[in-house]
Amino acid sequence: MHHTYREITTQPEAWAQALERVQTAGPDLQALWQESGAARAVFLGCGSTFHLAQAAAALFRARVGRPAMATPGGEAFLYPEVAYPRAEPGPRLLVALSRSGTTTETVRAVEAFRAAQPQGRVLVITNDPASPLARLGHLALAVEAGQEQSVVQTRSFASMYVAAVASILLWAGDNAALDAMQRLPEVGAGLMPRAEAAAQALARHPWRLIFVLGGGPRYGLAAELALKLQETSLTPALAYPFLEFRHGPKSLVDGDTLVVGLVSQRHRAHERAVLDEARAMAATTFALAEGEADLAFHSGLPEAVRGVLYLPPVQLLAYFRAVAQGLNPDRPRNLDAVVALDL
Ligand code: F1P
């Protein structure tokens, strides 16, 4: 059995530890946000963790109601004037996301931020408590249970995402949603067999191209899942907000195209209409949603807290597509677990 399979299917345990870490750090998380001026935030990561930053920044804007942007670590290091606009003086909170805590671009970006903005505050969310990045944070949330043997991030990503969502809901004062999150590990474990069956069925076809569509706080998750399909199974994969699909990308659709929809409850009518159009163009579609979908969660959880449930089915699709092609999902072509540079 590959490490990747075990890491994907056991990930609810890592979600549980992430929730514990936020629970324990609650008062420190609140203090950090206040000390940072409670004005704005920047979420930062590389590759998978950049997509995590995108998902987290969108949820932060929606729930905390303050400006927040997501930036790749390398971009923040090279173009600090883009990441921290001068027109917005005053401190800010920087949330640095990294499985390893050693990615050079991320570490250098945080060092530069701390030097340039001494009043700013840094929260690090990582899977390695002893990493250089963990030591650079004013506060670090370390979810060791998310650590992996595999190069490609699956349970690590999900564990850091759960920690980020819980932190955001804490800052938003949404205690009801925070309480509801405690059920995620149990719901996730219950969903895993159905997620696996659906992924195995979908993986039987040699898809030429896979779209992953997701809007609002789900766009970053769609981008991460497209990256998963690329890294693990070498399948060309593209992520778009649902309605953007019509503005050009749909020209790529043919009978060997799969369109995966991370369907929301709130805008399911608009999102289903896009999937219907894709099917009319000969694509195969696969909808993931809380109810009435190809894979329905039936979680009973609020929309803001159940984003992580979209991850295992598509992570498993990437895994089974890799195995179907005789690839080793634990050792993807050309990739290393950490990108270390001499910047
Ligand atoms: C991020 C990273 C990603 C890449 C792959 C391996 O490292 O290198 O860029 O997509 O998933 O992880 P980290 O900073 O999160 O450790």
C-alpha cells in the first residue's frame, strides 16, 4: 500500500489534531490578531500552501470582514510592494503556511516581513514544530499528525486548512461554527468509503483534461485539487470559479474531459447550470455537494466549516489515476518534497 493512500484515508485524525491545536491556542490567537492592529491580513505559501492561502484569504474576507490577500512566498519576497501596499499603512497579520517550515521562499519572505514591519505579527501554520519557519512566528500552530512520507501534500494540506479555518472563525467570533467543526473528523471518516468508491470509478477513464470548479472560499481548494491531479497523476488539470468556465476554458471540452464541481449549497443552481452545459458539450461531470450530488456529504455542517470534505474524493481520484497508469504516487516525476533555493 502506498504512503499516499494511507495518508489520504487517515487524514481525519490530522484534522482532529488541528482543531485541538487551535482550541489550545485560542487566547493567543485572539491576542495576536489584536496586537497586529486587527486591520488586515496576508496569507502566504508556495504551491499547495499558496492555494491554501487563497482559500484561507477568501474565507477571512468573508467571515472577519477585513481586507486579506493571498500571495506566493516567492512573490512576497521579490515584490514586497505588491504584497504589502504602501497605501495601506500600519501593521498587519501575516499568516505563513508551510508543511515543512523550510521552503526557502516562505522563510525569506517572513524574515523580510519581520524586518520591514516590526509592529506586524506573524502566525505560522505548519506540520513541523521544530522548523525554521515555526521559530520565526510570533505564534506557531504545528499539526504534527499532518506530516507525510509522500512528496505530494494531502493530509498535511487538509490539516493546515482546518487549522486556518478554525483560526478565522475564532477571529470572526463565530463560536457556533467553531463548535460544529468538532464533528468534522467523524464526518470525514464516515465519508471516506464512499469517497474511495466514487474516486475508483472515476479513475477508470484516461481523462485527457480535468477541470475543477469552485467559487468563493472554494476556489483555492479547486486550485489545490487541480495541482494534486497534475502532480500525482500527470493529468492536465485546470481550476476556475464556476462562472468563469464559460468565458473561454469551455472551448477545451471534449469527450475525454472530466469537470469536477465543488458545488456549494448557496449557489448550487448557478453551479449546476455550468455542469449541465459542460455535459451538453460531451464532458463527464462529477458534483460534490452537501446534498443531491454525485457524491453527497450529508454532513449537517454549516457551509463555512465543511470545505475540507471536498478534498479526499479528488485526492483519491489523483491517487487512483496515478496507479492506473503504473506511476508511483509517492514519488511524482520531477518533484521534491521541499524547494530549497540559494536566494
Ligand atoms: C510546499 C511544496 C509545494 C509543492 C508540493 C510540495 O512546501 O513544496 O510547493 O506543491 O506540494 O510542497 P511547504 O512550504 O508547504 O513545505
